[in-house]
Amino acid sequence: MHRLSFFPPACGLPLALSLLAAPALAQVEPAKPTRWEGAIGLVSSYGPSYFGAEDYRVRLGPAGFLRYGRITISGSGGFTTRRDDDVERGVAARLIDRDTLDVSLSARWTNGRRESNSDRLSGMGDIQGTVLARLRTQWTPEGPWRYSLGVSTDILGNGNGWIADVGVAREWQLSPQTKLHAGASVSFGGDSYMQSWYGVTPEQSARTGYAVYTPGNGLRDASLGLTLRHEFNREWGGFLSTGVSTQLDTAAGSPLVQQRTGWSVGTGLAWRF
């Protein structure tokens, strides 16, 4: 029987940082007008079949976004919104929304991993899909840089545990309609997460021939990304992106990791209303 767990102890860190930073803010930003905003579109990507895979696959799917006040529903991140802000995937609520500080809580469905995704996963079994709750703190001091800290946890107890990430990002306004976004991040996984995605149990070892591997908690990966976003007009917008990531620490030692460093490209187009 799975135990229902909402947040690991590490989840208190982003919230604690936000509470410590709050007194330093001179004034609360006036509330933005409450109104609807939405978009529909299509996104595609080409990248590794799974974390550490040497084979690649194409993914294609719809993009959707809806906002009312501080509540958003999104399946594709922030490019579908007209505003200059980041949007968490899934259903999200902004708990704190100030000039330099943003704290959000979100929940989204993740599909897990299927052994049919790659021949190298044959015999490993599937990782169940689940709902991930995420608490994110984002700090934007004066200047072009933006810093973030987030923690996600499996609230259904399907063996995905928790994972944390810390990141830094910057944007350049190339023209009135075009922006270039660059970001870097490092992620860290708990015991359950690392075992599900990188570990090999004795049963899995017997089926696959991989050595038994118990990674324990540790660093997962470091990644760099570039996104070019262009506004064709008020209704239409699109993006091109590319990224590279490398597996670290105990993740890199997994028998499933055939290629520590992988790259990806993506594109998307959205109609806004």
C-alpha cells in the first residue's frame, strides 16, 4: 500500500526563502486586473527516448493554456501567454506575485516511462504515471537575471518520490517582437525517484542482464537551454528551442545510462485569445 505524501522536508526550502525575502521588498505590487487569457497550439520536439538514452525520438502534441487571475492551466509552459512571465505546467496558483518575488504551487500529470520507449528498457517494466505537486520560488532582482528553486513530489505515492531543481535564466530583447531566453539548471533526486528512473532491482537484473544498481539520492543532471520566442502579431506566437543536458553523480553510474550527455530541439506555434 502506498503512503500518501504531499511534501518532503526539502519542500520547505523554497517557501522558507520566499518568507525570508519578503520583508526586504519595499512594496507589494498592485494586483493585476483579473481577466481571462488563453491559447491553443501545437508543439514538437526531438530528443533522447529517456534520460541517458543514446536513441532519439520525435514527440508531437497539442499545447493549451488558460489563465484567470493568478490561476493557470497549461500543458506546455509559458510561451503560450502574452505576458513576460513563466508559467508552470499543469494547474498552478501564484501564492506570492510581486515585482521581484514569485511563489507558485502547481500540480500536473506525468506519464512516467514505458519499457516500449526503447529496446534498452525491455524487461525493466513501466514507471507508473502520477500527479506531481511542485512548489517553486522565483527571484528576479534588478537587472536581467532570474533565479529559481523548485521541489516536486509524487502525491499519489506511485514510486516517483521527489526531485528538486535550482536554476538561473536571462532574457534578451532582440526586437520588439523577438526575445532570446537562456537558462541553466541542476537537479537533485531523492531515493525513490532515483531508484525508479535509474535503479535496477534484482528482478529487473534477472530479466535484462543489467547489474543490480541502487543509486540512492544524489544529483540527476545539469542542463543548458536556449529559446527564441517571436510574436507574429497579437494573436500568433511561436518558439524555437535547443538544449543539452548531462547526467551527474549516481545517475551517471546507472547501467541504463548509455550516453551521459544528450541534446534536444523543439518548436511550437500558438494562437492566443
